[in-house]
Amino acid sequence: MSPQRILVTGAAGRIGVMLRTRLRQPGRTLRLLDIQPPAAAEPGEDVETLTAAITDEAAMVRACQDVDAIVHLAGLSREDTWEEILSANVDGTRTVLEAARKTGVGRVILASSNHAVGFHPVADAGPDGVPGEAVPRPDTYYGFSKVATEALGSLYHSRFGIDVISLRIGACAERPSDERGLSIWLSPDDAGRLFEACLTTPSPGYRVVWGVSDNTRKLVSLTEAEELGYRPQDDSEIFAAEVAPNKPGPDQDYLGATFTTLPLGRP
């Protein structure tokens, strides 16, 4: 059954803006929340806009009222200081899940990242790619925060029965930025298909799945996402002749690539 009201946190961010039109359906209201005011509703668009921080528990409880599902995108999307990462990504996710528990929201989709397993060797990907529930091997404080996000989702499912799907998103953009991006690209249209599958699949329980398109060079498994009903239609190979090659180096041996050599805690 399609949820009638969906709360989207981080709605003014890059992926939030992409999903705004792609999750639009007749009879569905999108409640868009961000620390920066989301764009106002367009004519005929059924949206509600809220300005709040995900670390504000009272505000999140209000935002979750009468909500059927949450798409949690808010947080820092790059490496930052330990304190900032803990506040935005770890405590923020706990606050969202706690608000969902208090208000009876039955399903939460959490934006995890490939950087939760960034130190997974590319050579160990295997013929079917790195599985959705590969053992965490974070490459940064940011990657650690996504491991924590997944663990919190598991806890809130096991303790309180909330359906939680953690999406290890690759590189969601209009086009890949470099050669490595060809293997983990998620097109905006496929992102819409993936989130829709996560929102509508019956009783998923707790899952960790990859969020990538059906790329010729993909290093990760689509099996788990396809079990939820995801049917990707795009392939990064159409950009192969245009993207910049990656600079050779040991970081290219790992799924997280250049994140594996970033200075920890540097914004």
C-alpha cells in the first residue's frame, strides 16, 4: 500500500530535491523538512514545508504527526569533525527514529552510504558484487556515522517493530563525476524508483541494500534491492567516454576510493 503522507528530512538537499518530483503521486502528501526552508509548494503540488533541525526532538515529534513513512536524508554528507558528525548524523538519526517511535510511524528509510564499507577491497567484490549487508568497514568519521545509522535502524526495528531500510547509496547525481563513479552511480530517476520500492514493498522488516543503478561496471549487488521491487533502468556506461580517469593510487583498491585517504575530521 502506498503511504499517504511521507516526511522527507533534508528535503532542501541535493537528493531531497531530486526526490521531490519523483515521489509525487495522486493522493500522497510530501511533508518536506530541512534546516534551510524548502522551496514553497508549486501550483497543484501537495506538499507541506517545515523548517527545523533533526536534532530538535520536540520539532521532530511534531513533524512526525500523522505520517505513514519517513525518508531520512538529513545530515552531513561529507567528512567533518567528530563532534559535528556525531551531532548531525548519529544523534540526529536517533532523534528521528525516536520521534517515529513516539508517533507510531511504521516505516523509515535511512540514507546510508557506500562509505560505511569504504575499506572493502574492490578485488573482493566477487561476480555478484559486494552484498548489501557486507560487514561495515568505514573509511572516515562520516562512514562510521553511516554504520551507526544502520545500527540504530536495526535497534529500532528489533525493539519497536518499525520497518527500517538502510540504503547504502553510491553516487547519486545527474552524471558520474569520474571513472570510479561509473561503478556506483545512482541516477536521479533510479533513485526515485528505489525509494518508491522501499516505501511500498510489503513488510520489509530490517534491510540493508545498495542504492545504485544497473551499471555495466557495478561493484555492488542489486539482488537485495531487487527483492524489494526495485527495477533500475539506467546505466552509467553512456557517460564512459566523457568522464575523467581516476589518478592511479592505493586508494583505488578500495570501494571508498579517495575517502580512504582523507584526513580524519577535516571538513
